[in-house]
Amino acid sequence: MSIITFITTEWVLIHRYTRQKRYYDFLRNFCVGSLFKYREAITQQFRCQKPTITVDLSDIAVFDSELLITLNQRPDEELCLLESAAHDVLKNTILQAQECNKAFDLQIVLKSTQLTTALRFLTAEHVGRLLKVSGIIVSASKVKSKATIVEIQCTRCGNHKTINCQDTFASVVLPKRCDGDTKGTSGEQNECGLAPYVVISDDCTQV
């Protein structure tokens, strides 16, 4: 059982890497005439310190139709890979490495020309899929920042941890118990109690 699990996990990681590499090739090499459309856009947005890149789904379809199908079926996972690929393009092919030392996370906005799906036709099979719907916005909340790297600290012993939250729709779950290595006078592990961690907002990276 453990061998099968290991092989399955390794296959999933390889498959994710392959898809991210395809997104990287798309963002780096997609051309409109003689213009490298997304490579130039990423460069411009970085220099203006605007971390948003608009990607047209029709461009992905032209470059790799199977990649678009996967994106439509699993947008939460695929958007994370697409944003990671955009950062790789920024880091590896556009700017000098030292310029990318500063935190700059790119956020992908998708643009689609596909036909809209009427709300009354939405069913359980559409859950988790990428869809285009039409309607009237009756209310809107303020834009909120999303943390991509969360710094937390134990309020009892001061143990510090870093939580990576790169997935587009993921949320952070704080550990219920502290795993710090502080010990009391008896040499036994100190008990910090339940839910001892708090978020250090000033140290978090956000988009």
C-alpha cells in the first residue's frame, strides 16, 4: 500500500510540474505578430508595480487546447500553477535575479469570450468548474487582500512558523498545537495549550 501511495504521489507531482511547464511556455513564448504578448505584459506590470496580468482564454486554446480543458475543469488548482508559471517567467527570463528578491506575486485575471451560462441551468456538475455567467450586481464588498505567505507565532513559547498559501482559493488553517522544542525544568515538552498561534500580520506577504 505504501509503495502504491508513493508512486501515485510522485506521478501527481510530475503531472503538476508538466502542466506548470506548459503554462510557463505559453506565457513566455505566445506571440501576436512579432510581439511576445504576455512576456511583455509581465515586464510592464512589474515595472509599474501592478501585480495583475490579464490572460485571454482564447490564447490558451490556440496554444494548447488540452491545457484550456484542464483549466476549465480544475480552475482552483490550475490558476495556482498559472500564477506560479508567471512568477517563473518574471524571475528567470525577464529580469535579473537580484531584482526579483523583493516580494512580488503576480495575480492572473482570466478573460473569456465563451457563451454565458444562464443561472437557472447551473447544476451540481458545474461545481468547481470555470464558467461565465451574466447578471446584475446588486451589492459588492470592498476588495480584500489575500495572504500568500502567512507568518504565525506561539503566544506561549514564541515558536515561529511560516505557512505557504499560494493556492488561489485556499484559506489558512492555524495548527491546533504548538510543535516548538522548548522544554521545562523537568526536561519534558512544555504544553502550550490548544490554539496557541496568532498571525503576525506585519510579516505576512499579501496580494
